[in-house]
Amino acid sequence: MKSVIKAACGQFQPVFGETTFNLSTVERMVRAADADLIVFPELCTSGYELRDRDEMQANAISVAGREIERLKLLASDTDTHIVLGFPEVDNGRLYNSSALIEPNGNVTRYHKLHLFDREKNIFDPGDTIPPVVETEVGRIGLMICFDWIFPEVARIMALNGVQIICHPSNLVLSYCQRAMFARSVENGVFTMTCNRIGSEARTDRTLTFTGGSQILSNRGEMLAQATPDSEEVITAEIEPKLADNKMITALNDRLGDRRVEFYRIITD
């Protein structure tokens, strides 16, 4: 495992329905970033505002398909760990998914647990816990967008040893980026929230995305932050092993001081 890595977020505006074009943008940003780990937005291969499940299926990709194969070749060619979001059909179910694609060809999927607003009309909810993957650049965990509002998601990954949480997003609310400070501090982990920019008006509403992609340290320090409305790649050097130290003071451990016997109601 590398002691220090270059981490990046690729913030851009996907063109709805143009998978090939959007993947070209991803490739361009990966090569420009020259990073060890890069995160892209939620549903960045398709665009966000899918009208119905039929349209979702028309824009879906498969982990066994040519799009992921293209990304596997890109990861290998650039020695980059790539995380991005996409619509996926898997065994007849429709998921809002993300994947970690490693240079060695390994692919780890995550199906979004907490669907936001009209996503409930399009996608099936995920049914497995967020993965934590041991890689050459650290132990990486996956969550997607609205998962941020449920602190249990980041906490279960922290309990499973995560060092870096990768968080593809299509944020429209104004306070997620600030909330991720808490996810980093309460768990002592690095978080990488990659948001998209621009707007979509494909239904009876217009959605405007807030940009502001960010990389936070295990102490909640802002290591890099994008603007609200520009395509850009942000980068920061991080030391993943720092996330293994859960001490706040000499007498306080973030995880060890938990009084779990008083938290049982959370799981009811």
C-alpha cells in the first residue's frame, strides 16, 4: 500500500443519454489528473433526470459490458483507481450504482441504499452493506449521494476499517457538503464527494446541481474544493493510514468510546 496518494475528483456536467461522450469526458479527466484515485459524479454515464424505468433501462450499462471494459483498460493504462456512478440493470433489477475499478482489473459494485425523491420511481434500492475494499491506495468504501444523510452508512464502513470514503453525487440540496465534515470527523476518515454541475429540465421541474466537489481529511480539514459551477479536476495528497488512528484525545477513541448498549433503538 502506498503511504501517500494523489486523490482527485472529476467534476463535470454529463450530457443526458450520451454515454460514449460522457465516458470520453471521464477518460480525459483521468489522464489529466494523473492521480492514484479519482472519483466522478453519480450517474455520470447517463445524466440524472430519467423519466421512467424504460428510459433508465435504455441508458443502463452492465459491469460485464463494453463500457466497464473500457474503464478497466483506462485504469490499467493510467495506473488509476476509478470510482464513478452509473445506471445498472442486474438480474432484472434496476440500480443506481457505483463501481470501484482497480488497475488490476478488479471491479467492486455498490447499489445505492437510500433513494432520493423520484429515484424511488425509477430504481430498486440496494440490499447489501456498502463495501470496503483493500487496494494498493488504501481501504476504499463506496456510498452514493443521499446516503450522506444517514450517518449509519459511513459508520458501518468505519467499523469495517475504511480509510477513504468515495462519494459520487448529484447534489441539489444546499447542505450536503457541510454535512460531510461530520462524516469525516465522527469516523476519522477521508471523504471524497464528487458532485456534478449544471442543470436538467427533462420533466416538469428543473434541477440545478450544486458542484462544490471536495476532499476532506480524517479531521474534517478541507484539502481541495471545486467551484459551484465549473468543470474541473481537484486534487489533494492524502495519507490513508492516518485514518487508522481513531484517537481524539489521549483518553478518547472515536470507535472505542461508543456506548453501543444504549444505541439499540437505532436498529429497530
